Amino acid sequence: TQSQSSTTTTTSSIVRRGHDKGAVCAYFPNTKLMIVSSHLQETTKSLPEVVFDEIRCKELYRIGNALSQISSLANILNSSSTSSSPTPIQNQSQIKEYDSLIFCGDLNFRVESEFTEPEDKAKGGCDFSFVESRISRNDTHEIKDLFLNFDRLHKLMKSNNELDHQNNQEDKNDTINPSSSSSLSVRCPHVIYKCIDLLGEEIINQTKSIPPSYIFKPNGKYPRTYSNKRTPSWPDRILIKNLESLCNLQSSSSVTSTCTSLKQVVSSDHEPIVALLSINPTSRP
């Protein structure tokens, strides 16, 4: 916990058991702003993405629960000098709608076409070929269509069903079971429910053409071509929610933003995703 200029900042790490994935966050109680950077479960086998989507949603659920605890603790610490103590938050669904959120990082949700058989998902398989052929046309409308129809995170966030936080408790077994993949049902976790996907907004509004930012061969020469190891996707995202409340605005349209990928950065198999937000945070009355 840090205290500067009467502002308490609480930081914490959330580590996925036995793996190198998780999230870090910073919470600012005076403005009720939560900033989260995460790295979720990657695709590791030639299996349908719905198998991995379920694991990612479980991770998001656990992150959401941890954020509730962090914000509750921070609010208690921030008001410790007053006579009244706030009631601790017990469940992530109790996070107030006016809490502001920036959720970013490698969320690892992928693009997947209708080709979902193991041989289709293998290196250079039909799933890769279908997506790569759409990208190669270098057409803004094709990129938009690819995103709307086949991006897994976009589909998840557009669903009307939130994760049932009472009945869907933390699953202690993250074993991938391909035999049950057809019956998996994934719904949007509360922590990203009603978030604005800045990258998705740019693609849908056709402000600029942003083809998938993954997967490339690291340290290749610009411009790079896609590696056929995985299906090209947009795993890195920047999500925002209720930022207008930072400056007592009435609608998200009052918060301006631009988002793009940095194609010239070639040191990773990802292209970095960056966003510029124009906000003027002030304390609530």
C-alpha cells in the first residue's frame, strides 16, 4: 500500500496455481479506479478454443473475486481515520457500477473459424489457412467481418449472460478434457461484463485496419508474415468500463480514445497493442 497526496494505492498479484499466468492490479480509492494487467491461459493443444475459453473465464472469475477483496481492503484503509468503517465487500458482483476499470494484457482469447477438428487446429491446418487468407486480402471490411464472426472474446462480451457467481464457484481442477468440450458453456464473467473493447471498437467502426496482432516469428524483419504455429488472433486487448465517472461525466462518449497495434516492434511474436485515453479525473463530491 502506498500513500501519496492523500491517495491510497493498493497493489496485489494474483497468480494462477502451478502456472505462469495471473494478474496484477492497482486500485485508487479516491477515484475508485481499478487498473488490471493480466495474462490468461494460452492455447496449448490442437483442441477447440471453447476448451480454453472455459479456463480463461474461470481465471477471470477468480481475478474478479480478488479485485473485490482488494477494493474492500483499500476502502477500509482509506477511511481508517474516520469514525465510521465501510462494510467489507463479500462478492465481486457487489462492486459498484460507478467503479472505473481499465483491464488490459494478454487475455489470450483467440480467433477460431468453423474448422475445429484436431487436424484443422494443427500447425498450418485449415483453421490457420482460413483466417490467414482473409487477412491477406488486406481489406478493412474483411478484417471487420473476421473479428465480428470469429473473435472469441468479442462473442463472449456480446453475450447477455453473466457468470453465475453463486453457483459457479472456483474450480480447483483445470484439467483439459476434450471429450467434454462439446458440452462446455461459457458465459461472460462479471469483471469484464459491459466493458468497452477499445481494439474492437476501432475494428468495428473501421477507423483503421488492425489485422490480428499475433502470431509472428520474433525478431523478424518488418513487415512480418504470420507464423503457422497458431491461428492469427487478437489476444492482447484493452478493456475499459465507467471511466466517465472519473470526471463526473454522463456517458462513455465523453471519454475519447484511440487504439492501435505497433507493427514496427518485432521483438516478440505479438505486436504490442496501445491506447490513448483522454480523460480528466477529478474526485467525486
